[in-house]
Amino acid sequence: MQTDKPREACGIFGVFAREDMDVARVMYYGLYALQHRGQESAGIATSAGGEITCKKGMGLVGEVFDHNSFEKLGGRMAIGHVRYSTTGDSVPENAQPLVTRYAAGKMALAHNGNLTNAGSLARELIDKGAVFQTSTDSEIIAFIIAKEYAAGSTIEEAITLAMKRLQGAYSLLIMLEDKLIALRDPWGFRPLCIGDLDGSTVVASESCALDTVGAKFVRDVKPGEVVIIDNGGMTARQVRTDCQSSLCVFEYIYFARPDSVIDGISVYEARLEAGRLLARQAKAEADAVIGVPDSGIDAAIGYAQESGIPYAIGFVKNAYVGRTFIRPNQDQREAGVRIKLNPLKETVRGKRIVMVDDSIVRGTTSARIIRLLRQAGAKEVHMRVSSPSFLHPCYYGTDVGTHKELTAYRNSLEALCKKIGADSLDFLDVSGLSDMLGGRKVFCNACFTGNYPVRSEKETQQ
């Protein structure tokens, strides 16, 4: 079901305990809460007595870690990572946290986002003798920090100097032997927040992970800010203020969990409002509104509230189909979709249906779902999408890298409607994004408009 969605790069989670705490177990539950952000690999690194220990592997959090794992991951400080590869192959050596040596000892790093100048930075480092062990841009960040430190800077100064060279999206957790450092790129593309757990400090990609471990939300890390957590407490330094804040709007549309609050805005409320706006912008004559699980459901409820058309459960989702599900061959694709998502015949039979989903990227899954609705007896299927048309690649941490992957770029609205087999099709207007976010004007919507906050080396290769 996820092959037709843009997928996030990863999620990160960190803990600095100020008293005895089973840090590895807290990490486990925190990463579990962020599993939706990456399902290819998971890892935890802990620091105890000046030594960093790391366990990571391919698979889900529950597949990589068991009870025996916690006994080997002691300490008062830890960072963790769940990964979906957007740069670098999906192989064990690219799993994070990345643990490396620098002049003062060991450093562990966990990264969410993509650098847009990774190619030129890598070539520069290789020309100076660097040898990379992974194919991720995260290792480039670690190299630059280590290089700046070796030149005579403190680790805080080295990170500050590195931030002036890095372009693109990077929410980072860096763990040294005695401190935890959190930072967010000056555009703020990806979220990062801080919580308090009985006097200990927790940092996470989303606030839902703070809730899961029982931490109280304190605040978001600001774009361009470096937060240092050690035995002396927590200090913050605003390193860069020269960039326009550009949080990815797709965090609200699809990436984040609905129970998260990002930069002061509820993801759930944003999705409800997107559905309400869509109902005003793209009316339909219908008997029921249904949502495509999971992220289309909130917008569908909003559409129903605004339109007055009753909301109904249109699909039953198989909750037990995980990442190990064998993809069907060409002749079995409808069966493959039905294994994960099956229409509720009693809801759709003989009715005109508004089907709300959060996005159309490649279009293949939308077409299969609409065919299933018709097979279940739907009289009409009107598809409404709670985001604008996905027209441009994203260079900041999703897996959509070229125009040729985007069906809305290749097809007119009418042609796309026919291609997916809908009776009508419409998208949320770009102008509705600000209203969806309660009037917020500043965010990244480049995937819809092509207005990139920061240039990427890949743009010239399109």
C-alpha cells in the first residue's frame, strides 16, 4: 500500500538521563513510536563510562531488538534511529546511528533529512584523503565535524562551523562520551523537539514519541539552533538566522503521526482542516465519504463535517501485514492490495462515494483501490486529495527524486482522473495550505510549486 506514497528518510530519538534509568528500554519505546518514519533499519547507541556501544540492524524495531539487547546497552545517555533510505542503499552498513572516531574519542550520529550539496562535499573530502564506509550523506556530516575539531575547534565550535557548510535538511542527534547535542538545519525542514522525563532530557523527531515514554513536551528545537545537554544542564545557541523557516508541509499532510504537534500545530487538526477546505473547494454529490487508511481518514472526517455528507468506514485494513509481506506478481496486484485493504461492501454497495486520500504520487495504488470499490458495488467514486498535485521532486529527505515518477506532472487532471478510473478527481488548492496550518505563511511546499528554499545539486541533473 505504501508504494504510491512519498516516504520519509527516518526518525531520531535521544535520552540524557540525570539519574538511574533503563535508557535502552526508553529508547526502544521511543523508536517504536517513530516506526512510521522508517521501516528498513533500526539502531541504538549508548554511552557509559566513556565508551559508546551500538546495536543496529535491518528490520523493524521489534525485529532488531529483544530483551537481551537491553542488557548490553547500559549507560545514562543514548541516541537511536529508524531509517528509510532516500540517500544510500538499504544495506546493513548504512543503518544508523553512525559511530565514528574523532580526535577526542568516539562520536555517534543520527540524522533525519538529506543534504543538497552532498556530492560536492564528498568529492572535496575524498580529494583530501577521506575514505567512506557508507553511502549516506550522514557520514559526510560526521567527517566535516571531525575535520573542524581536528583543526583546533571545540566540538561545539566544530558543529557550528559544519552548519555553515551544510546545505539542505538535517535534524541531528550527536552523542559524545559526556554530552548529547541536538541541532536542526537553519531552514527547519524536518521536526525535532525536546521533552522532560522526570528531570531527564528526551529529544525526538515527533512529540508522539515523548508521549509514548511519558515525557512532558518542553519545546521544539528552533531552525538553526544547537542544543547541548550534559551534566551541567541544557544550553542552547542560535547558530544561524539567515534562512527562511521552511518546515516540510508534508509532515502535516502525511509523514507525521496525527497525535504529534509540530512547531505548535496539531497534525490531526491540520488534516481535519485540510478535509474541510477540500470540501469547500471541490464539492461532490455523494451518499458517503470514506477515507483511505490511515492518513486519509482524518481529512475524510473533515470533508464530511464540512459537506454534510455522512462519513462511513469504507475499508478494513489488515493490521498484521508488515514489511515482510511478499509483493504479488503482475497478475496478482489487485489481490495484493486486497490483502492489505479490503472495501466494506455494506458501506459502498449501490452508493456514490467520495474517497479521500492524502496524496497521489505515482497513481498506481489509487487506480487499484478504485477498482476494488467498483467491484464491491460502488455506483460512483469521486476521489478527493487533501494535498495539491505532487508536481516536483523533493530533495530534502523523501524518496521522490525525479519528475518522471510523478503522475500529476505527466498527466492533465482529466487524463489522471481517467487513468485511475474515478468519476471525478480534485486536489486541495495550493492556496489552502496556509489555511490548513492556521494561517502560517512560511513552510516548504516545493513538491507542489517548484519553489525550492535551497538549491540542490540534483536539480541540474533532472
